Amino acid sequence: MKKHKLAFVLGTRAELIRAVLILEHLQKAKDVDLILIWSGQHYSDNLKGVFFKELHVKKPDIELDCKGETDAEVASKAIASLYPVLHKIKPDAVVFLGDTNTVVGCIAAAQLNIPILHIEGCWHSYDWRLPEEKYRTLADHLADVIYTYAQGYKDQGIAEGLNPKYIVVTGHPGIDILERFYFSKKVKLEKMATEEFFAKRGLQKNNYYFMTCHRRENVHIQKSFLAILNLIEHAKHTVYFAASYRTQAVIKEMKQKLPKNLIMTDPIGYEKILILMTHAKAIITDSGTVNEEACILNIPCINIRKATERPQVYDIRSAVKFDPDKSEKYTPEIIFKKLEKITVTKWHQPFGSRNGTQEIAEDIVKRLRENRLRGHLPEDNHLPIQHSFMEDGIKI
């Protein structure tokens, strides 16, 4: 039996969560040699090790060391480190997911002319301050095949010039992930959610807000970060803030005094995140994934974003928008009044159908078996490229 070699590159806990069930389905294909490469963008145990353990993911086959103080350092290491690895293992295709510094490593695959499969493509907030916006655009335009989760996202990709032939619309993996790791384990998680669990963290069950905040435009711009802290200071309940190490470093560098109602903690594992989310009065976050999960779980949310790639949350009124860049417009009084209004409502999640993880895995395996991995072929190009390929017209 011919073995098809597939490299799957990940580097952050968010990517791992969204990829775990796709990896599981791919491993069932006996004729696919799946090589998991971990970039090292996230490397501490509570950003990496605990997630591999809780999600039951096999140890990476190859681990890189793409650490750095800046985005440029991490992204450049991803390219430089992946190039020799991919050159050596020569996979039939390389999979990237999302929009992180690790995804910039797709440049190495492109330089080696290895087909690139980009999962979670065509999403845009159109806020060009975000490094993630640039990375997703880069990955989409280099990708041979793009997987996205709604026709509306595909339409966005087509509008920016991507070839519709190579954009595959599937169900949403996030729904499958919560089904596996929350709904099917709800009894176990509820047993863990004791009064002692919350008291240990200085919380009263069902009487606090759970918060995450990590984006550059929120944390590194002092005016915006101070606006976020001002919002927190006006919250009527304790705010439990699971802060990334980079965010903690910025707070320390700013010598910023935190609101008295804010409890800041290190990053935590996925099970504990789910317990804290589902027993919070509401969630305050700038994470697209957390905002999306809150919506699926029917938890009201304050979305700390100027613009979002998931506007569906506003369509169904599951989230309150807070733009810290315009704090005079989005005052704490207005934000918390809106939050109170949606707290008593229910909604149906707007992210489409389940089974996206299986659909993506099955399409990848089928393409490997049929050798249908390459995009960017002149004969399939949707643009008027004939002039570039014309003969010279010189008669002799």
C-alpha cells in the first residue's frame, strides 16, 4: 500500500484545540503517514503540555524552537526552522490552521513548492492593525486548498481574488470540539465544579466574569489597555482574568495598578477554562475562539474588538461590542446595561452545521489519494493569465 505523507504544523494551544479532532480522523487513514510538527510558539506546560494531555493528542513527531520576543522573531524562526525539516521529510502536502505566527511558516512550504492546505481560511476582521489579519491573508494566497466554514466566508475569499475552485466549505469544527470536550463530558465537569473549586480561586460560583485579553492592539497600545481596565473597574462582579505571559509582562512593564475586583492568574488548561466559562455570569474577551465558544454555549459576552471575523455574534445579539480605541463611545455604563439585557436571552448558535472536522479530514485524505493537492495551476487559473503565457510571435 502506497503511503501518503502529510505534515500538520501547529504551534499554539488555540490551534491544537481546533485541530485535535481533525488529527484524530486523519490518523484513521491507514495509507496516510501523519507527521505532527510543533513550532514551539507556545512552549510552557500550561500553554502546551496540559492541552496535549487533556485532549489526548500524541506527542509531536518534530518539535521546533520558534520562541521570540517579537512577532517578527517568532514568524521568521517558523520559516527558517520549517524549511530544512520539510526539505528533508518531503511531504505530499502541509497543513496549517488559522492565523498565528506559526502559520507564516507556510512561506517555507511555498518556497519548496509543497502544496499548502489552509484550514480556517477566508476569515477577515478587516482591521489591518492585527498581525493575524495579515497572516491569514498571506496563508490564503499561498494555499493550494482552503477550508472555510460558511459560504459567506468563501464569498469574501473570492472577492479578494482567490480561486473559488480551491475553496472548500465545510461544517464548523468548533461545534464538534465542544460536543466532544464539553457536552459529552458535562457530568464529569459539573462534578469538578464544586464550591471548593471556585473558593480556591477567590470566586463565588455563578457570580463572576471570566476574562481573557491578549491581542496586540489591546494590550500593547496603552490607551486601549487603560480603557479595558477602566471597564473592568466598573464591573459589579469579580473579574477572573486568565492572562497570557506576554500580557502579564506588559502589565509589569507599564507598572500598572490593577482594579481591586480583578483576579489575574496564569493560563489554564482546557477543562478548567470550560468550567470557568460555563459558571460565569458573562465572558469578557478579545479572543475570537472564546467569543465563538461562548456563543455556542449560550453565555453572554463582551467582545473587546474594533472589528471581528465572527460578526454572526452581533447578528444574533449574543455579544456586546466594546472598542477600547473609542472608549468615549463605549462607556462602561452602556456596555454593562447591554450585557444585562442579553443575559436574560437565549439564542441558536449561528455557525452552521457540525461534522466539519470529519469533512475536512475526509477531503484531505481523498485529495492525497487522488493526487489533487495542487492549486495555482495555469490551466485552472480563474484570472486572465493568457497574456503571460503567450508565445513570442516572432516568425523565422
